[in-house]
Amino acid sequence: MEQTKRRIAILGSTGSIGQQALEVIEKHRDLFEIELLTANNNSSLLIEQAKKFLPNNVVICNHDLYQEVQKELNPLFIKVFAGLESAGDLAGGDNVDIVLSSIVGFSGLAPTIKAMKKGKVIALANKETLVAAGSIISNLSREYNSPIIPVDSEHSAIFQCLQGEKASIEKLLLTASGGPFRELDICKFKDITKADALKHPNWNMGNKVTIDSSTMMNKGLEVIEAAWLFNIPIDKIEVIVHPESIIHSMVQFSDGSVKAQLSYPDMRIPIQYALTYPHRINLNSKRLDFYELGQLNFYKPDTNKFPALSIAYDSFKRGGNTTCAMNGANEIAVDLFLKEKIKLTQIPIIIEKTLEKFTFISNPTLEDIYNTDKEAKQIAKQVIKN
Ligand SMILES: NC(=O)c1ccc[n+]([C@@H]2O[C@H](COP(=O)([O-])OP(=O)(O)OC[C@H]3O[C@@H](n4cnc5c(N)ncnc54)[C@H](OP(=O)(O)O)[C@@H]3O)[C@@H](O)[C@H]2O)c1
């Protein structure tokens, strides 16, 4: 890698992705410098991280926690700001080379856009950004020369498979663990509890993405993310259930060759690759033992059990602001499921009902996207009330 350190801004440093990114960076202090850390509510972890990594700037998005963070970090000459607006402004600052976009949900969109408009390299974990505003984000990436390096393990796998390739892609094979309910009989889905849904078989992630994995909406979001990232028709993206999560995704080329990227599930690998790209550096990840693995399994996804996957394909095909509305409705439904106000099986129903009612816009502006998110969230809440 270069002689100079890469200066990193982490949007959402207290989350699962943010914390693993800091783990990677801690092991390679000679290669990276932390410029910005941000959190929403977890002020104590943010303070702890800032004391360890001594960034120039810290943002606590929840204004109520500003005083507490400021009091702790001011003596260390760390500048403290409040609000999501500041997070975006500072991520676009002159001292930043790479922005890790790892806030969860639609809230990640605005700061990511601000950083893109300053031409930053975006290491993208926040898939909702591309789901809600894929066309706008793709245009911004070109216009402002702001490259997007995927962090999601599946998209990182595809990105890695494409390195050095000039051939056209025939098909993307996006793998899915199938989540905790892959083998559960459909008639038992109504009894699923929050605790059941938060037990992902292979990955330890934030709550929202874990629930999305249990409904397979996560895979739906990822199909849309892949379509935008790799500029490929959605019908050329096939989801394959692969319960072991060893193959993180594959690319099929026009000569029939298929390339895959494999490892035991460990998000530090795609995070590190995004931060060091185009280089690879050491990581103490567990090495694959094929004899221990014995066999890998592959199944077709069951869209009767997991209708969210079909909703995602259909929403993308409908185009315009549909996937933004789908995402907004899903965020509300997941939040209410986590608050134990609705059943898991109601999530796709709420999304479908929202999609029947939102205002369709075929070529949405960014303002339309913000309005669509608001409208879809209101409709979803109304659907639940009724
Ligand atoms: N976790 C994974 O393994 C994984 C894998 C692939 C992709 N992803 C994607 O990466 C993103 C982050 O996932 P995660 O699992 O790391 O989520 P997470 O553990 O829930 O962390 C979310 C982060 O965003 C911050 N945040 C939440 N709401 C915010 C708001 N309104 N304004 C500002 N900051 C806010 C949180 O701050 P506080 O902690 O202070 O609340 C936290 O730092 C998601 O889009 C997810 O789909 C995650």
C-alpha cells in the first residue's frame, strides 16, 4: 500500500460494521488514521472509541447527548459535533480519504450523498442507500468521481471476482444463508418470536439486518444493491440458498466459467478489503479447512415462505421510487416487530399494502426520494393501525 496513511471516516462507528472496522484498523495503525467517528445514541461506546483512536472529529447524532460527549472529549482536543447533518459535512471534509457508510437504514443516505459530492471513496455497507436511491447514487458516483467499494459480503465477493476481468457478466449468483427459519414449516411462522428471529445461524449483526435476514428481505435488498452496483439487469441475478455461508457469491461469465469468493463467515474480510482496495493485507481470519467442511449445500429459495424476496424483485421491476417505498415500509415493520407489536409474518403484508397506496414517481429527484420515504413510513404505520 501507499506510504501515506489512509484517513478514514466511519459513519456509524458504534454499530456491528463500525466496530469490526475499528478492529481491522487497530491491527494496522501504520496504514490507517481515524479522522471521524459518529454514533446515534451509544455515547459511552463512542467516547471509548474516540479515546482509543483519537480522531479529529466526533459526531453524536442525538443532540441530547452532545454535552456528555463534549465534556469527555474536549480535554483530548477532539472536536465534538451533534446531528446527522454534521456527520455528512465532516465525512466530506478535506482530511478524509475513505468514508465507511455503516449507519443502518435510510438515515445513512444523506451523509453518504454529502461525502460523494466531495468525491470521497465510499466503502458502502448501508445497502438501504442504493435500494432507496440507486439511480441517483449511481449518477453521483460518476459525476463526482466518487467510487463505491462494496462492504456487504456478497457484493464484496462479486467485486473481488470481477477484479482483472474484462469479460461481460452472464449472471450473478448471490448466495443466502436462508436465515434461522429456512427449515421451519410455514405453518409455524406465525409463532416466531423476536428472540427466535434474532438468532442468525452464521452471522452476528445489528438487529435490523438480522430481522431482514430472517424474512429474506435482506436478500431482496441485496439483489437491488447488486443490480445498481454492477449495472446488471435484475433477471440476471439469481439467489441461491447456501446454508453454510462459505461461498459469499459468484459470477458466471460468458464462457460458462464461474468465479467465487470463499471464506468462513467473517465481516472483517470484506470491510478490510474495502479499506485497502486494491491491495490485500494480512488478517487473522480462520483459514478454510475443506476436509472439515466436507460438503456445501445449495437450494432454491422458497418464496412462499419468504415473500419479501419476490416483493423486492417486483419493486425493482416496477422502477421509479418503488424500492424506496418498499424500504421505508420495511423499516417501519421491522421496527415494530422488534418492539414486539406485530408478528414476523405481517412484515411482507405491510410492505405490500404500502406499495398499493404510495405515490408512484417514475423518475424521482432526491427530494422525491425523501418524500417517498416519509410517505411510505406514514402509510405503513396507518396500515398497522388498521
Ligand atoms: N452487521 C453486518 O454484519 C452487516 C453486513 C452487511 C451489511 N450490513 C449493513 O450495514 C449497515 C449497518 O449495519 P449494522 O449491523 O452495523 O447496524 P447496527 O449494528 O445497528 O449499527 C448501526 C449504526 O448506525 C448508527 N445509527 C443508527 N441510526 C442512526 C441515525 N438515525 N442517525 C445516525 N446514526 C444512526 C448506530 O448508532 P448507535 O449505536 O449510537 O445507535 C450505529 O452506529 C446496514 O445497512 C446493514 O444492512 C451489515
